[in-house]
Amino acid sequence: MSAIIEVEHLSKVYPVAVKQPGLRGTLRHFFKRTYREVRAVQDVSFSIEAGETVGFLGPNGAGKTTTLKMLTGLIHPSGGQVRVAGSVPFQRRESFLHKITLVMGQKQQLLWDLPARDSLEINAAIYNIPDAVFRDRLAELSEMLSLGDKLNQPVRKLSLGERMKAEFLAALLHQPQVLFLDEPTLGLDVNAQANIREFLRSYNQRTGATVLLTSHYMADITALCDRVILIHQGQLIYDGKLDALLDRFAPYREVQVELRSLQPESQLKLYGDIVALDGRSVHFVVRRETLTSTISKILSDLEVVDLTVTDPPIEEVIGKVFASGTV
């Protein structure tokens, strides 16, 4: 397998005008401006193989969207090299634009007052998709997205979840090789988010398309991505397996035990650190390397009605990484 996205020492620096307060500052700003540099992205390098689904994570202002815009050719990098599907993105050649798509959860491409199908026909004309091929793809994607006759309704009358599905249909009509998704489930309810995730998983499996996904909903990442790339203050701080990150920053498991009878807290502390104790219900945290032996001891020593072992919430783990700014 060869890399379909190659990023080497990518940087983006924005000059930002600095204005002093007051009338004097305003006049000086008008006649002779001074600038400071904002380094949105700094020396970022990574590669993504064809067919991978990779999570691209970072706090607000970390440089995620700026990076996506450079990968799609919307803005020119200040330094470094980028190749996507064999092309240099900022050259914006037609052959390149046919190979990629960008879906942003907070923006739409469908015309608000027209039925979604009308916008889709415009897209088909732009990408020179023959009528027969357009009908086949429209039928296939509509079925995958469970849109039915919703495409014949004005976009403004669709629910947010239905609109997002229609946006995906429009973005995938030309069968791109690479999908850049920026917060695609933003604002959707739990069921709509699950539907979009299931569609993306199925689409990736059926077409082999490469997906680079940013999201603040960790359920999107855990459901779709084995690998994650973390960016913090414009710098790449982690590129690897999600499980390895969890092992490193959450070296414990959570154990919830329901006991048949009350036990003194002093006795329960022998099995692990107690997070919560509510009558016969005990919530422990136990280090991963001692988990098996600890559970065996609990089951041997205590009368257990129910026992559940879970990982700590991934939001908590990712939060620790961003708080430290390093891995």
C-alpha cells in the first residue's frame, strides 16, 4: 500500500495587524501598520495510506481546520510540502478536485430554497457525470443514507440530520478517493450521529476511500478510527494507534462492583482505589497490569452480585493529553 496523503514539514504563518488603543493608536495603525506572526501550523509531518480512516484531533485553535484547508488546496502553505492523491493541492487542478471532497459540519453547499435533488444535478453537471451514472450513484447513496423521497423537498424543510445526509450525498456524488471531514456530526442528535458514523464505516468498506476526520465527539473517533493524529498549538504531538494512547494516558481500568452485603470501606480499599461508594455499590480504579489478579481476588473474597470492567471515558484521556501539551 502506498501513501495517498503525504505531508512534510507543513507550516502556515499568518501576519496579524497589531493596533494600539486610543486615537493615536488608530492613526498610527492607519498610516503605518505593524504586524505580529501567528503560527497556525508548525512543521507538521505525517502520511496516510489509501483506505485508512484517521482521526485528526486537537483543541480549538490547534490548527486542524487550517491543515485541512491546506490539504484541500483552499489556502497556500507558508512552508513544507503536501501531496494528496499524487497532486499538489494548492494548484487546484481539475484532476485533483475530482479525487477529493471536503465536508464541514458548520457549512453547507446545498441551495436552501431548492430541493436537494436540484443541487445534486448541478453537482453532476460540474463533475461531468453522465445521466445514467448519476442516477445509479444517486440511488445507491440515497439507499445507504436512508433518504428516500427527502431529496425532493426544499432543503430548508429537512431536519438537521437529513440535511447533513444530503450534504454527504452531494460531496460523494463524484466518488472521491479522499474524504476530508471537519466536524461532520456537529449539532446532530445522538441517533443522527450514529447514522452518519454507520454510513461512513460502510462507505469506507465498500469503496476503499481514505478518510481524514476531525471531531469533538469522541464517539465518532472511537467508532471509526484505529489511528489518531493529535495536534496542539500547531504542532503534531502524537501519531499512532488510539489504543496505545489510551494505554499510556489511562494506565487503569474502572471496575464497578455490586455486592450482596455491605462491607467496611477499610476492607474494600484492599482491592483498589475507591472512586465512589454507595451502599453495596463500589466503583474502583485498578491498574491494568493488576486487573486480572484484582478481579480474581474480589470474586474470591466477596459475594458479588454484578461486576463490570470499563475503560475510562476517552474524553478524559484526550483532555489529559491536551492539558499536558505533549505525549
